[in-house]
Amino acid sequence: MNLIKKLSSKNFFLFNLVLLGVIFGFSLAFLSFSCSTPQSKRTARAEENPIIIPENALSVAEGLQTAFSAAANKILPSVVELKTMSTRRQQVPNGIPWEFFFGPRQNDGQEPEQRSQGLGSGIIVRQNKDVYYVLTNYHVVGDVSEIVVVDNTGKEFPAELIGKDDRKDLAMVSFKSPDAYPLAVLADSDAVKVGDWAIAVGNPLGFMSSVTMGIVSAVGRTPVGGGPGNNINDFIQTDASINQGNSGGALVNIRGEVIGINTWIATNGSVGGSIGLGFAIPINNAKRSIGEFITSGSISYGWLGVSLTDPDRDAMRALGIEGKRGALATQVFLGSPADKAGIRPGDFITHVNGKEARGMNPLTLMVGDLKPGDKAKFTVIRDRASRDFEVRIETRSDTVAADNKKLWPGVYILPLSDTIKDTLKLDKNAEGLFVNQVIPETPAAIIGLQRGDRITGINGEPVKDTASFYKVLREKTDKELWFNIIRGDAALETLKFKR
């Protein structure tokens, strides 16, 4: 009985519990020891199989690293920071409630000034003794009151604006320094290919002499869905990181030669940070401008005298130019070089002096780079056939280019697509052209053509589609012009324009 009580006592239970824990722990430790590899064996195995980076791979990587480092060192002294100050007059409110809270304001005829700082980059491209010339963007320095150049060592120099052009978004500033600075080497941007290395150099967000690396993502880009306004450049696209402050800086190749001027970024964020869509003006677009800025302070453009557009798929199909690259001349200035040479509305311009025009902006740039007085060969597609015209280029004048009275005929048309027919509730077999826009003060506006009209004829000759519209306009309007139209439910004739 005493034995049974001892076995069932609390002390005996605790003893058994501790004993079982010791046995379990010992077994687990023994199992872990038997399954593991001793440290000495692991070290030995690591020494037997060391990880070795192949020498040939290291050689390639180090060679590429050396090339990037050399390219950066070559261009960095030629890229400067541009600190700017803008001043504008700020209108001060007066009257109620201003006077209620602050009393009558003394009006001395002067409005208070508001000053704002800006930041950008530039490239040293020319030198004349101790004067250095820096190429940058118009939007960096075009409307500022003060400019300071900061070199890559931090030295600051006052600078002055000597030339600017908003159409190419280019500008030039100069500064004096007793120090010697290397001039940037300008490459041939026409030789740039998609996939080439691209190195962006500038001062993003105030971080001086920053270098980022990527590739050329595309060439010949135009500002679609954004980009700087009124810009006629065809851009180099790169995924090298570009941010605010990079504008005006250099985009260089693996040799450290400038292939472009960093200009703008596409972003979907409110801060405007880089998302891998950076755009640079090809340096060939700026080479002629450098000398003109220094000598005259502005850029002169060649003038052809046409209004260009990139036709949509329906228009290209109607004109028989599917798959072709170029730009459509929708209007021609009367008395212009194009008019004198025989180029007419509806001509699709594909080449200038044998060089392909890849679209409206590239063609505008090609014409602008022609020198006044030069003769140039323009290749066009008319009535599905290719033909050449020799044009003597004149100097572009903003006054002449804005004179709508000479813009012929002054109307933008659209073929009657199914969408337009449904919108206007027209019969499916309806013919003619929809008037999408009438340019003020042009012949079309003077004779009373209106947006929304449907053109069914020109000078009594029926027109059914885009091709017949331009053919009749070209061949039947030497002396006068009027349109047969449908406005609402009424068939009408416009007034007549005498040429």
C-alpha cells in the first residue's frame, strides 16, 4: 500500500516528467549531430570548390567599365550647371476686401516683383579667347533675367544670353573665364542607332555632374501626348535617367561624344520624375544653329510655303499612299516657293534632296535647315505617281507665314467615314467631304465655307472622295474658286473667289 502511494505521489510524477525531458533532449541532440556536417568538413568542401569568376568575363566587364568611366571623364568638364533667376511683376489686389483689412494702398505706378529660381544644364561647344559659348535649351534660359554658369568644380561665372530660338528649343549663353575648358566633341547624330549606349550628363535636381547610363530606345520621335510646345525637332529617346535640371545637358555615346541635348521627359507623376522615357534633341539639329547664335543671335529658317499634316489611315488609303512615309501638303501659300515650283495641296512630300522625310516634324526641320537661295529637289506623290519639283528656297518670315489671306484654299476636309455618317445621320451611300475646319481670312473663309458643311463639288465639278477633291482643286481653280455644298438639308453654292 505504501508502494502504491509513493508511485502515485506528486514528487514521483515530477521526477518522471524531468527524466522524460532529459531523454527527449538527448535524443534530439544526438539526431541533429548525426545529420549535420562538421564545420571543418564544410570549410574543406568550400576550399575544394571555390567560386571563380571567369577571367574572360571579368576582362569584358572591366573593359566596358573603363569605357564608361573614360566617356564620363571626357564630357564632364564640358557640361556646366545653369542657375537662373526670373523676375515678373505681380499684381497686387486693391479695393474691397483689400482696403477693408489693410487700408488704402499707395499706388506709385510700380507693381512688386516676384523672383523665382531655375536650374538647368549646358554644354561648352565654342571658345573665343577667354569667352566660352554654352549650348542649352530655350526653356532653360529663354525668359530669365539672370544667368550664372557653374563649372564641374563649383566655380561660378556670370553669363549672358546671346541667342535663342523657341521652334528648336535651343539657346546659347556665354561666360568669361581665365581657366581652360575642353570643348565637347559633337558626333554625327544621324548615325545613332536603336540599342546604342547612351550616357546622360547634367545636373538633375541640383546634383551637379550626375552621370546616368542606358541605351538609345528610339530615334525620330515626335512630341506625342506631351513634350515642349512649338517644337519641330525629331527626338532621340533614351532610358538613361533624366530628371528636372538635366535639360540642356549632354547625351553622349560610348566615346564621350555628344549625340543629343537632353530636353524633356514623359512622366505620369505629379513630381515629374524619370520613368525611363527621356528625349534629347539630336545634335545635328543644333550644329548650324551654333554659328548663327554667335554671329546673329537668332536662327534663320528656309521657307517652302506649305501647311503640312500627318494624314490618318483613311486619308492615306484614299490618296493611295498606304505604307509611305512623308507629310501631306494640305494648304499652299500663294506666291510662295512651293507655289512657284508647282507643288499643290494634296501632294504627299516624301523626300528632300533624296533624303526621306519621315513625317511632318522631320520635314519641317529639313526645310528649315535649307539655306535661303538654295535650290532643293522635292519628291512628291500625286495621283499615286512619284514626281520631282525643283524649289528655290526663301527666308522664312513669321509675318509672311502668318498671312492667312494667301493660304490656299484654307479648308481642312475629312472623308465621310461611317462614324461621321452616323454622327450626321447621313445615308450610307452619301458622298462628298466633311468640312472639319475653315481657317480665318483664307479664300475658303472669304467665300463663306463653314465647318460642318459637306462639299460635293468644286467649281461645278463633282468630288466624291479625298483624291478627287485635291485633283479638281489642282486642275480646275486657276482663275476662280467656289464650292458646291450641302448645309443642313439645303444644296448651296458658295461665293466665288477670283484669283
